[in-house]
Amino acid sequence: MPSEDAAPRLDVDQILADPGVRIVVCCGAGGVGKTTTAAALALRAAEQHGRRTVVLTIDPARRLAQSLGLTELDNTPRQVKGIDVEASGGELHAMMLDMKRTFDDVVLQHTDPAKAAEIFANPFYQAMSSTFAGTQEYMAMEKLGQLHARGEWDLIVVDTPPSRSALDFLDAPARLSRFLDGRMLRLLLAPARTGGRSMFTFVTAGFGMFSKVVQKVLGAQLLTDLSGFVAALDSMFGGFRQRAEQTYRILQARETAFLLVAAPESDAVREAAYFAGRLREERMPLAGLVLNRVHRPVVELDAAASLAAAERLVELGGHEVTVDVLRAHAALARQAVRERQVAARFTEAFPLVPAVSVTAQPADVHDVDGLRTIGAAISRP
Ligand SMILES: Nc1ncnc2c1ncn2[C@@H]1O[C@H](COP(=O)(O)OP(=O)(O)O)[C@@H](O)[C@H]1O
Ligand SMILES: [Mg+2]
């Protein structure tokens, strides 16, 4: 029977200990354990490998965030206290992405305060900075670029947004560019790009030509808002694109290791396979697959044998609890077989990608001890 065991074993400790690895990106479908894995690996890098580590979490569960000392009001890394780094000399810093604050910071960095205030007040900006599809993915890239540029950490571990599709993270810069490049926006911006006069004059002049038509469709106020937004964004246009491209190149570099996280379920494994293909296309370094929340029976007894033993015991009028245990074991053994079959689909498609399995814990992982357990499980499955 093919199984994930057929893949080369992923050695996470080797990655975490390698000084040449500066960025680890955890990606995969929603709910598979990306945030947990990212936090667990960062903790392990600090405690076991003495690295000065920062973890960028996107949507940590409330209790996990609290146990890392994170609050929603924060958009910068804070050192995590109370971890075991005395022997290793490492450090763990953690932060939680605040999408809107990150966007605001970008605006503030690239415009003067008066113009920034104008942008913040614009309804288009307000909508885009808090709800535009892809903004969170884009801002995660932006934040990664910022952390990398600060050069303060040996290792940056990145969690990725809970996108419907894991591919959204890679598509974000292109999508933002497409938005900024949109037909209507291009029309608005076209005069400004060729002429030397002030942006405002040109946008206003540009409007004259087709605003009557558009006004009927969009409404006058909306159009004024949009023109203001576009005019303001234009000053940052180059900056956005340039930084997105920079981050893209960092993601392609040897200092980066992508880890795909998947649960042993069809959808998650399919998503992981898509993503692996995509990384290959983009020439981004895929280090391996973390198969999270797998079920493994503690004893080597297959489902059929276990059920047969249960039936025999019933016939003999044996102990009821033992019968129940045998039946429960049979169910677990069956699930383990199913999970292996699902995981094998990935390994068949990407036989050279190293993989490791992490056993499902009896409860959610919401504190440092839990993260340590996961980190150890990833390293010594
Ligand atoms: N190996 C595991 N065993 C048990 N629970 C887990 C495991 N990995 C993750 N979890 C739990 O699953 C839930 C989803 O994990 P999370 O890391 O938030 O997923 P994602 O970031 O991919 O959406 C959390 O409640 C987390 O505590
Ligand atoms: Mg998450």
C-alpha cells in the first residue's frame, strides 16, 4: 500500500538549524494547522536551535495569541516571555498581522501627512484596506518584506492568511497590480503618466471626457471619491509594485523554505498538490509537506483483526470494555488507512518532496507547552 511513508522524511530540525535559512513560510488550505505549525516551529527554532526568531501570525486563535502575549492592538513584534531559551540563547518574538494598520503604515511612509489624511478619509481606501479580496494576502507580503528589511532576526517564520485558496498568497501582488491597472484606473491615470502637470489637474481634465457617462453608472460622489483615491494611490503606485516584486524575489531565494501544511483530507491534500505545482512554476523553494492531525493507532493491529477479536470476545461473553476498546481501535485503524491513502495522492504526484506526519493531539493547541509538543512531534514523528 502506498503511503506518505514512501516520501523522503522531512527533517525540520535541519531546516530550523540552518543559518542559511532565513524565512520559513507555512502555507496550505484553511484550518489545517498553518498558524499552529508556524508558531511551533518558531518556538522550536528559538528554544532548540538558539535562533533569534520572529513569527508573523495572521489569524491566531484567541487563546494561542494570548499565550504568546499578543493583543489585537499590536502590529509589531513583541518578545515572547517565559520560554525555555536559557541554554540555547535564542529568542522568540511574535506578532499578529493587522491588515489595516499595515496598509495605513504604507500610505504614511509614501505620502505627506496631509495627503495621507485625505486617503484615510476616502471611502474607497476604507473599503479596500479592510475588505478588498487579496488585501490581507498582500499585506502579509508587505509585512514580511518589512521584517526582512529590518534584518534583526536570524529566522522569520510566516503564517499565511486563511484564504479560500492557498494560492491567494502568491497571487496577491499580481491581483493588486491588476486592480491598480484596471481599465478605468488606467483611463484616469493615463494623462498624468504622459504629461508633466500636476496629478490633480490631469485627473480632473481626464474626467471631463467621460465622467458624464460614468457618473450615470456610478454616481457623482462615488466618482469623486474614486478619483481622489486613484490620484492619491498613484503617488505610491510604483512603490507598491516594486516592493511586491522585491518580496517575490526573496521568496524565490535559497534563504526561503516553504512548508506545505495539509490535513489528511481530500480537499487539503488536493490544495497542497496544487500549491506544490505552483511553487515549482514560480521557482520557489518547497522544503516539504507537513501532514498535520494524522491518526495513528498505538498498537499494530489492523481493523479486521481487531474486529474479529471483538466478535470472538462477544461470543465468549468476554469483558464489555475490552470489546469496546477493540472496536474503537478498529475504527481508528481504518481511519489511519484512509488517511494514508489520501496522503499518498500527494506523494504520488510529488515523490521527491519530503514529508512528515504530526499526530492529532487530544485537544486544541493553545499554549506554549502545546506548541512545544507539536514542534517535537514534527521533528521526531
Ligand atoms: N496536531 C494537532 N492536533 C490537535 N489540534 C490541532 C493540531 N494542529 C492544529 N490544531 C488545532 O486546529 C485548529 C486550527 O489550527 P490553525 O493552526 O489555527 O489552522 P490554520 O491556521 O491552518 O487555519 C486550532 O484550534 C488548533 O489548535
Ligand atoms: Mg491560521
